[in-house]
Amino acid sequence: MAGRPKTFDTDKALNAFVDVFWTKGYQGTSVDDLQEAAGIKRGSFYAAFGCKDDVFNAVLEKYWNEATALGLNRMDREEEPLKAVAALVRHVGIFMTQNTPRGCLLLTSSAAVPGQRGDGTNPVRERMKMLEHRIHGVIAGEKGIQDEAAAQELTAFALACLLGLNALARNGQDGDKILAAAHHAADCIERTAA
């Protein structure tokens, strides 16, 4: 005997899950919140999506591919490495003004998601390492900073700027202040000697 056909749209449900995690955070989100947002009963939820951690991993993947990738693609449009990283910082500043007080799901989760998956990995930490690696690859690339220590320092500064912009957004700062901070940080990065 075949089971009942699913009566929900998986893509719409995943979009609803992104919204819940982004708004409430990992810790503040319950399975009941996810079910309610997508209009899915408990049995169907678990059958289709697994546990809360499985859903969060899918949400992170979607968010990375849609939101984070836009910022990273900004870097690809610039020839000069420091201008590329500055473009990312400016992009994130604009993004934060459009998403106050939610900020960035990834950056917010980097400080809030506990522990590891059963296989010993932490999906947020992995994504943050990917972000760091991507920024460092631009900074220390062929046309970039050849002194590795200096490249590492500037990478850390760029990440600190992104996290700081997120903190401003999460605390409900005025969009003009967020943009001013992003432009100032980007200008500092561009003035760094390659």
C-alpha cells in the first residue's frame, strides 16, 4: 500500500525554514516553529526533512548559494584584489541595511550554533572557513599581498568588518550608520599597501 502523497511544496517549505532560522536564530527555532511556518505536520516534516539539524544544514546551503554567493561574486568582478575585498565589504554593508535587524544568517549563526554534527563537523564553522579562505585567496593572490602574515592580518580584518556590520544590523542601527561603517572599512582595505 502506497503512502499518502506529500501535500506541500519542498522549495516553499525550505524558503519558510530560511525565514524562521534567519529571524529566530538556531537556538530560538524549534521543530514546531518550522512545521508551523511551512504548514507541515510532524510526521511529514520528519519524513521529508529529518531533524532540526538536517533542516538547518539545508537552510545554510540554500543561504550560501543565494545570499553569500552574491557577495562573493562581487569580488570576482574586480581586477585588483584589495578593491575586490572592499567591494565585498560594501556589498555586505548594503545587505545589512536591507536586512536590519536580522543581519546575515551565516554571520549571526557563527556565534550561536552549538557543537557538531554526528560526523564531527560543524556546518557553520565550515562555511565560515570557506568564506575566510575565499577572502584570503583574493588578498594573497597573484596580484595581491605576497607577505603571508600581512595577508592573514588583512583577511582577519575583513572578517571582523563583516561580523561588525552584522552586529550593527542585528542591534537595529540606522542604515546610514551601517553604510558609513562599511564604506570606511572598505576604504581602509583599499588603502592597504599590496
